[in-house]
Amino acid sequence: MKRRLIASLLAVCLVAGLLPTVALAAEPCTATVGCTREAGHEGDCVLPSANNDAGEAGDEVDGEPASANDETSGMNTDTNNVPAPMDDADSNAYYETIDVIDPVDITAVESVGEQPVKIGETGYSTLADAVNAAGTNGVGTDIITLTADITLTGSIIVPEKATFTIKGEGHTIQFPAGGVFKQIDKNNLEGVTDVNLTFENVNFENTAGEKNGYAVITGFDASGVTLNFTGCTFTNMWDAVYSNVISDTNVSQNVVNITDCTFSNTAWVYGLDDGCNAAYDPAAIRNKITYNITPATTTGTEGVGERFATASITTDGVERGYATLAAAVAAVEDGGTIILLTNASGSGIGTFLNTANGAKTAVKDFTINFDNHTYTCTGPAVGSMGTQSQAFHLEWKGTGNENAKVTLKNGTISSTADSGVRMLVQNYCDLTLDNMTLDGTNIGRGQYTLSNNCGNVTIQNCEIIAPENGFAFDSCDYANYTGVSVTVKGESEILGKIERTNPNGGENNARISVQSGTFSDVSALNYLAAGADVAVELGESATQSTTIPADATVALDLNGKTLTNEDGKHTIINNGTLTITGEGTVDNVSHGKGALVNYGTVVLNGGIFKRSAETGVNATTSGGNSWYTIDNQGVMTINKGVTVENSGKFSSMIRNLGTQAGEGVTAGVLTIEGGSFTGGLNNVKNDDYSTLTVTGGTFQTGAQANIMNWNVAEINDGTFTSTAEEAVWNGVWESAGKGQLTIKGGTFTGVEPYGAVVNSEKYPGGTILITDGYFSHKPDKSYIAEGKDAVVSDKAGYYTIGVSEVDVETAVSAGEPNVSVPDGTGITTDQVATAAKSEATTNTLAAAASALANDSSIVGTEDAAKTALGDLADDSAAITVVVQPYLDVAVEKIETAEDGSKTMTLEIAAKYHVVATTDPDHIKTESGEGQNAVVLKEAQTLNVTTPIQITVPLASSFADGDAQFYVRHIKSSTRTYVYSATRNNDSTITFTNPNGFSTFVVTTQAPAAKIGEIGYTTLQAAVDAVQNGETITLVKDNGEAVMVGRTVTFTLDKAGKTFSGTVKGASARTTVQEENGIYTCVYSAPSGGGGSSTTTTYAVSTPSGVKHGSVSVSHKNASKGTAVTIAVKPDSGYQLDELTVTDQSGDAVKLTKKSDTQYTFTMPASKVEITVSFAEEPALTTLPFLDVQTGDWFYDAVMFVYGQGMMNGTSSTTFSPDATTTRGMIVTILHRLAGSPASRESADFLDVPAGQYYSEAVAWASENGIVNGYDDGNFGPDDTITREQMAAILYRYAGFQGYDMSAKADLSGFSDAGTVSGYAQEAIRWANAAGLVSGTSTTTISPKAGATRAQVAAILMRFCENVVK
């Protein structure tokens, strides 16, 4: 093959005498098998040519004759002599014919300006002229200075014994090919001697192409040549310096010094060629040239050393390159190291014991450092005769005791799909793989990435990738070799199957030792070494039983796969430390065997553990296949995400078994943090000498108890449901267990007659201590912590542990809904009642009523209940007082809108009855036969503070179509919520209501917008309700002009709808900015400071000397459009008679009534005058409220607050004494009591917008330190006020007014005094001493209980009488 040559040499080539420029006269090199030419250097080793005989005159290049003045010009254009990269198709084809041409006259090819070169003051037109002048007689010390950039078209020959310095002064020498300077004696091809050249600040730049040429080329057998480069730049070159063959070991030392130079797009700092004669001593030859490079690490190049090489070998401190990795392996000496210089591809690599049958590389010790590169075998593959299918084939030395030692490290081996490779590495030597990746992806389905037939293989920090359905590696006891072993350690990752085989039969001497790493084949666990630390991520499901040794650490990721046992074996036996994760399954299908048996330490973070073949329920059906799914006799932790299941009911699902060794438990320690446990005779059997701790999880069984405890168990949380017996069973088995059970939390559901938690009568001696939890059956009093009782809980149908305030047995059970339906609606009362008794509704009502069942003021006493029952209860009867919560539902009307849509209006309220009964499970209050109960309280208002699901039937007119239903909740005249309803079927809908009870309207009309799941009829309503950081989502197109009067930031999500409206400040004090749908609204309160303004203000005149009352205004002067507030305060016994505002023309200005004592108007563009008069109040002798009777304990209090205008009714005929009072109501009452002083439009709380009935009152109270709000920046105006909150607000109000606050009561007589919040302790002591807040019973003060309207009325009356005076 004709050798490919570089058409033009890169960058500036300094030739110190090695490259011939004329026809060769010396004996040419002969290519032999032993030739050591590097790739790309073969052009420098000149060989005979068919048309170019050595020494023949008239050498031609491309048909052009040599120049007539070749001998004197000093110029050479021998582009064909430039070393070029060789093809790697045949690593032995190093040499081909090279055409050699004579130099040409530099004057014909050098392009420069006029005299761009100087020596001293003498100018030269060409650089060649200057070099010839400076080098005369070989003794010159001239300094050549460049005064301009120079462009060359060929090389400059340096004379013998030349000594000069070229100072570039930052100028550039550009050249298209070859070398700039060559040091050659062209007559005899001998290298020049005693040349000393210095180059300072010269820029060498090749212009011929990508990476081409050299700055200096030194010739054959150069002697005593010194080259110095300082501060130079080399751009777009192969090498800065290229040194040709040195064949004479007697030459003087040559030195190249490269200091502080810069390389850009240059392949190598220097290139070096040793020659092509195998008889040469490479070490001796290479020692004849020294390269000193400062700094040692040079940036901008691919390396320091020979170029064009795929691999290199360093011998005696000198690096030598090779065209192919195969050539380097062939050349490396025993014990040597090969470095892969670049990503490479080529033939397979083989070392052979028998080299007689062809040119094969003999077995030897060596290392290949891939230096983070990849070698891809493209073929042909190598191997033993007839099995040439490997990328690497490494044979032994014929004896295991003196086996070859081979190391492959720091790189990747792969192959192409068409390479013929079916095994990436076949090994017989002692092989070390260190930090390697063996990628067998392309070697073929089912093949082996690494096969080991002999020797000891160490895999350290490697990744081995098997082909599809293939093997990452094997250990094969093959033929008559002395043995084979594979050791895996470090952070290795083995992706694929592993195999230990013996094709010869008999004893298998192949060994695998797994010390560490990550595997996809679970069989790796069968080969764990002492102290192993291994991770396995299952690559495929497997049938395998595994035993983990005592000192091993294993992390097993099930990875969605299934691990099943081998017949008759446990699936996993752990003696070490095991962690299991992932979503896969560990199964066991053999009788008497488990999925996991632990004697060491196990942490389960994921997975399903089961015995899928066990389905029986008794000895007959299960005796053939039954056992524990998990058996723990060590230390085990089960966390969330784990599932343990068993369809059988004959064996417990999990056994925790300890052992006795001296004192204490040494094994059988089981901690369950979470998970799902279903099936088995018991979910968990805590056996002899064991310790069980449960802090979470869901346990279900239909056979016996969820937990059977024989020793020590503590349950802190979890859900335990047995549909057959009790949830938890506790007992003692002779001396092997203690039967100590502690329950600190959780939900326990059992069935009659067993209960929820049971101490065994058959195996007595156990102890149970319960401090908290929920129980379907009332726990025995002996189980409950001292000072506590089983009381009705807030979880429907369950008891909890608390302090009982009552002396009678209590319970909560659902009452019958009270329903009214007008005729003609198409709905029956039964439909409404059935919907109102849905499970979700009943549970929420029961939770809300649970506190009432523990409140003596609600349920009364046992004596009172007996008295009420009378003859229905004899002296021995057990009496229970039951609170019966229910819904009161009144269907008001069904209407048709103009668009044809339907609406249904309902009044819904939560109520409760209190009944005393002798049979709480079958309550009958109707008189007559079978009566066993009487009503103690009827139709009382139930305060529900949590969201509640409500189901209502649809009228027949709603039944058609798939329309989306909504429920408008008219909470007040100023606030309406909209809830999305779920259509259950054609007859009912369900919605969630978080905001109490009032009027509800079912409709198909969507809200304008929503915040979360709560809708609003207008966008303005949504903006009024939005809290800081929340998102308002449009439900339909909107064009409202929305006003904001507070500080809040919210997002308006159009959700594909159109918003054509605006969002603006309600006044000049509120600014609104919008960016990407985020609205930032800032309200600036009046500063009270000075400053000039161009705004015109007008006087607001108030009368003086007003009789029987007073009047004040928020502004003495105001500009047009300002909202002015008038506060009137009648004297005691008087009321407002007349209030008017007139402008400058005498016209009346419209007043807006905010309350009985507060009015507002908008300032006109003139002064205004206010007139006011008061009249004596008529004496209040009766109340208009039907629900306040003269015998009620709160009658006088309601008369007082109503008469004082402090509280009004909830309607014209109702006061609702049992209804709760909100925080906004209380502050509004105190604001009225203070005379409704003027304040800001709204407070700084996030949930107090302007325009609400309480807005100014809350702002006033906040400004004066009467209220503080919550830590989250909200005030909670609609929150029910608690007794301690009311005491605290009154306490601060008293301080604000300067009232006496010195009295403080001792609360130690109340058992719940310790539950008073820190902020309210002084306040409630004062309120109790002042007679404002008394106990709810003789032993309780109930600070957290909500205050009813009747209680608030009484407190306010006492406040006015005892504190205000």
C-alpha cells in the first residue's frame, strides 16, 4: 500500500540535522519484523523506491525536475519527507516508499517585506540569508532580530557548527508545511555537529492545515546539537521539535531546552524516532538526546513525547510510542508497562504459551495502563487455534506457581458487533483488573464478558457489563490447569450473571471470593468472603437460597424482581448485617421454611415478604405447608414501605424469638417502624426472651390477635385490626417470658366478646400498662395508667385515655337526623335522612361530640341520670349517658333560574341530644313497652370545627345529565363559599364543608374563582379571602374590577380562562403591582407626619355641647373621596335619636350605618357639618328571643348585653345561647363598649381585609395592644373564641381602660389548671378572681373550651358590673 503522506508540514520545524533532503546515498533501512518504527515516523526512515534509486541524479517530485541551484540555495521543499500518521489496519506494515527531493532556492519561496531581518544594523531580505550570514565558519555569535512577520513556503537549512540567536520580538514565522529549520548535511546524510541555536520570543505558526509541521527537525546522528527555546509560541503543529534517527552511539549528547513556551493546537512538544534497524540499542540511542521542558507539564498539547503513537512504553526513563496496542504488547519487555495514549481500536490482543505455529506474542508479565482511554476491538479476534473469538486472550506460563502476571487498569475494553468477538477477555494468567470497565454489550447474547480458566483473577474497582442474558464473569475449573479463582473487591459493579463451573466433572476447584462491590446477580451472595461488604441489585428474578456469613455486610435491592427459595430451604438466612430495599418480593414455597430467617442484624426498608404456597387455616390444610414468613432470632428493624403477608391462618406470620444467656435478651429484638402486615394466625408472635417495639404500621388478621406477646412489648403507634379476636393478646409462658405489655399509642380494634386488648386468663401473670391510644372496647381499668380513665374519644366509636370529669358511664352514638321536606320537591324525608347518616358524616359528628361526653356540664351526674330514668332503672342497673350527634336538615325550596338551571336551598345545622339509658346499644326513648332511655337535653347546637362531608339527595329535576354540581354556602350576608360536589349516583351528591353550618344552595353554576377547593361567587370575594402566598384560580372568564385594601401577595391563575378585569387598590393608600400573574398589594397606614401636599382638604365640623352623649370623627379635615367615620356614644340610658351630615350648600350627605354607634360617609368637595341628638331609651322589659326564657341561667345576662347594645340576636326571634362566639364578634363588642373609636379600615393581619363587620374593630384592638393574633400573621376572626382567649382579651382591654387588675385567684383547685396557655395564665387568674370566668365544674375551668354566646353574655355583664363599675 502506497504510504499516505502529509501534503504540507505544520508549524515551524527546526531541523537540527536529522531529515535528509536529497536522494539517499547511504544503505537504506530494511523493514523487518523486529523494526521499531513508530506510527507516523516511517517517512523519516528512507526506503528504496521503484522510481527513486538512492543517490540518483534528477530526483523528481510530481514530475518536476530538481532546481539547478539545489546545492547552494539552503531551501528545501521536501514535503514528501514529512512523517505522517499510518493506517492501523496492519501493525507490521510500517514502511513504504518515500520520495525524496532536493531543496530549492529560498528566495523563490520566502515572502517577506523589505529587509525584515537584521543582524545588528545590517538588514537582510530573507531569513535564509540572515541564517547563512550568521552561521559563517560555524563560530558566529550573531543575533538575528525579526522586524516583521515572515511567511515561508519551505524549510531553511542550518549550516554546520552554526551558532546564533533569533529574537522574534513577538513576530511570527508562518509556514505551510515541513520544518522551518533543518539541521542536515545533505551530502552524506550525517547529522550536523556542534550546532547551538537559541530562539527567543518567536511565534511559529503553521498555515498548511490542522496540526502540521515542526519548528525544528534534527538530522541523522546529530552530535553536540543544543537547541534553546524561550518564550516562544507554537501553533497548529505536530511537534515543536522532531528528532530523527541516531544510529551511532559515539555521537556527543544532544540537548533540547524548552522554557516558558506556549502551545496551541499542537499535538506534541517533541517527536522522537529511534531508527529502523533492529540491531540498534534503543536505550543507548535514546540516551543521546535530552529534553528539558519547563514547566514539566505543558498545556495546549496532547502530551510530552513521541507523537502518532497509540501506546507507549517507557524504558530507562524514556518513553517510546507504538502504532497499535498489539505492537506495544509485542514489544513490551517482561515486567514492563504499556500506556494507552488515546482512545484506540484494532485487532484482538493475545499472549501465547506456544508461539511455534506463527508469529505470536509470547507469554510475559506486563501492565497496560489505559490512562482513562477506551480500546475497542474491531477484529480480527484472537484465541487458541480454532477459537479465535476473544478481544484479549492471555495465556499462562505452563505452571501455576510461575504464572504470568498481567495487570489491566484505568480504562475500558469494548468491541464492535461485527468484530467476531464473543468473549471480551479469556484468561489463564494471574490477572489483575483495576479501575477497568469491560463492556460486553456487543459480544452476543448469552456470552461471557470475562472468562477465567486458570490463574487468580482480581477484580478491583471495576465495572463488568454482561451482554443480554449473558455472564459478567465465570470461574471455570477447566481441563488440567492448576486451579482458578476470581476475587471481587473495592467499588466494583458487576452487571450480569456470574458462574462457577466444572465442565470436567468431579470436584469443582473453581473459586469465587466476593469481598465487596455491587452485583445484579444474587448468586454473588453465595461467594461472600470473610468481612465482605456487598450490594446486590437484582437484575432478574431468581430461584436461589442464600446464607449470609456472620461477618458480611450486604445491601440487597429487590429492584422489582422476585427471589424464591430452592426446594426445601429458607430463602434468605442472615448471620451478618443485611439491608433490603426495593419493591420486589422475597417468597418461600416450602413447608417449614421462611422467606427470611435472621440470626444477625437486618433492616428492611422495602419489599414484599410472603409464603405464597401457604393458604390453609388448620392443621389438616396447613400442616403440609406452613411456617413463619419472617423468623427473627437476631436484631431486626422493619420500616415503612415493607409488606409482610400470608394467606394462611395456621402459623404466625412473624416470629420474634430471643435466647437466654446470662441476664437480659441477647437476640430476638424486633422494631417495627411501619409497613403493612396482613394474614397469619397472628401478625406478630413476640416469643420467649424477646423484645418487640412497634411505632407504626398497619396490622390486619382474621384468625387471632394481631400481636401475641409472651415477653416484653411496647406499642407506640400503629393500626391493629382483628376481625376474629382481640387486637393485642398478652400472656406468660412459664419462666421463658415476662408478659410485659406497654401501650403508648395506636388504634386497636377487636371484636366481641374479646375486646381490643386482653390479658390472658389461661396464661396469667402478665401486666398491661396503657397510657394512650384508641380502643374499640373500653380497656380494663387495671390496664390504665394511674390517675387516668378510659373516656370517649374524638374518634367515632373508640375510647381513649384521659381524665374523666364525670362520675357516670358515657358514650357517643349517632342520633337520627331531623329532616323536613316540603311537598313537591321530588325528595322524600327518608332520602334526606339516609344521606345525612353517611359514615363520613357520622364519624365527624361523633368526633365533635366526644368532648361533650366527658363534660359534666353536658352529661350531668349518675344520680341525675338515675333520677331522670326513674322506674326505668333499678338500683342494680348500669346507666350510660349517651351524646347523640345528628344533622338537622331542612329542604327549603327548589327553584329554576332564567337559564333553566336548578337550585335547591337547604338549612343544615349540627345538633345533639343527651339521653340516659340502661342499654346504650339499643336506645329507645319513646314511652311504652321497651322504653329504656330518657332525653336529658334535646336539640342542642353542636360545634363542629373540622371539615365535614355532607351528603344530600338530588331532586328529580337534577337527576339528568352529567353536570358538575356546586354547593354555595351562605355563611353570612357578606361571605359565601362555593364547594365542588361529587356526584355519587343519580340520587345523591357529597361535598366537604369546612366552615360550619347555615344556608346551603345546590346548583350547577360554577363559582367565579376558587382558592384551593373553596370556591367564591365573585372574584372580589376570593380576593377578600385570599391569604398571603395563596393562589386564586379562575373557574370561568372574568371581567370584574377588583379592589384590594390591605397588604397581601397572591397569584391569579387564569387556568385557560380570560381575565379582562382589573385589580386596583381600594384607596390611594394601597398600591398594586402585577408581574407574571403575581399581585403584590401594599397598604400604607397614615404616618401622622408633616410634609407639604397639593391635595385640597375640607373641614369636618362637629357640634359642641351635645347633651346625653358625644360624637367624634376620624378626620377633622379630609379631601374629596375620603371615607370619614362618625362614632356616636350615648350616655347610659340614652340612644341615638338623629344624625345628619350636610355639605356647604346645605344638601344632605349620604350616611352608611356600620353599627348602632358607627356611621361613615364619603367626603364631598366642600366642608361638611355634623349634627347629632340623643333621646332617652325606652325601658327594656322583655326580650324578643324565643330561645331565652325567664328561667334560664343566662336570662339576665342576655337582657343586659342586648339592652346595652353590646350583643344582638342571631335573628329577630333567636339569640342562639348555645352557639359559639367568634374572635371577631368579641372584638367588635369591645369596640362598641369603648364607644366605637375611629381606626384604620383594616388591621395588618393577613385574614382581616377591609370591609368586614369586624375590620375596624380588629384594627383598633390591634393598635391598642388588646389583641395580638397568631404566630402565622393571621387573626382568625371566624375562629371560635376559647375561654382563655376571652379572658386574655378582657384582661388587656381592662389595662387599656385603666381598670383595677390587681386581683388574682388561686387556680390550684382546678385539675386542668396546668393546661392554661402561658400567655393566658395571669389573665385567667384575674378573670376568675373578678368573677368573670368560673369553673365549668367544681374541678375544671376548661380553658380550651369554646365560649357560647350565653357564656359571653354572662362574662360581659360581670365585666361591666365588677370591673368597669
